[in-house]
Amino acid sequence: HHLGRRAVSVGGRRIGRGMTEAELNWVAGLLEGEGSFIVQFPKSGGCRLTIRCGMTDHDVIQRLHRATGVGRVYGPYAWHSNNGRRAVKCWMVVARSDAVALAQKLRPLMGRRRQEAIDKMLVAHGTHPLRTWSHGNEASYKRHGCRCEACSEAARAGGVQRQHQPRM
């Protein structure tokens, strides 16, 4: 994806990892008005960082996704307003490395409130490191337990199904 590689300039100066200056400014303007920079601390522990933008203009959401090269587009979802029922699409970046990289690129271009939200994200990123899993990932652990050879042998022998714990 764009934020993970250097791009060659084609009709504009490339910024950092793939967006042109014009694209970066467009993304900043859109997210200044319609975006959210979210920090969550789930009860299960850890820290979740998300950049989000949702709207009924599906072409704008697709352009945002193409311009950034990160995140996913979800929907359409039904949204009820005074104007009736409308379909909303939502672009979200939940991969922490992508959210942090994009937030850092956008920060200088944003207004005070969005800069403060980005600062909260960056502080949370620095103070709440990602969990590392010795085998697999958190979702796999929650659904199936550990599936490494040692744990599989223990399970077959009637022992504890999940021997390994995440390293914090």
C-alpha cells in the first residue's frame, strides 16, 4: 500500500511514502471536516487507534481510500436522517502502524482540535505498546487457543489447551 513504499512522481511532487502534496492536502481537508482520530482502551486491555471517515458520498470515500492506500471501506449502511434513509460508507484505518504513519503525515496540516486528537493517538501509541503473541494472534487465541506444536501435543494428551500467554 502507498504508505509502505516510496512512489515515483507522476504529475506532482510525492510526499514521504506515496501521496502527492495535492493528495495529502485533500486528505487533510476532508478529515479536518469529516474525520475522526480515535483512541480506545478496551476492557480486554491494550489500546486501539483508529482514523475514520463516514459519509453518503461513496465516491469521496473511495477516493480517500485510493489516495491514502491504507484502511478499508465498509458499508453501505442504512442511516436515517430528516431527509429519509441514506446509505453511508465508512473508511477506517485500524492497523496501528498505518494509523500512526498517516496521523504523523497529516498533523502539521490539521487545525488545533484535530492536532490535539492526533497528539492523543501518538501518546497512546508510545505509552501502550502493541501486544506480541508467541504463536498466532489475539483473535486466533480467543477463538481456538494456541495451535503451536507444543500446545497441540498437550491438548491431545488431555493437558492444557493454551500454554502460551501474550508477552506484554
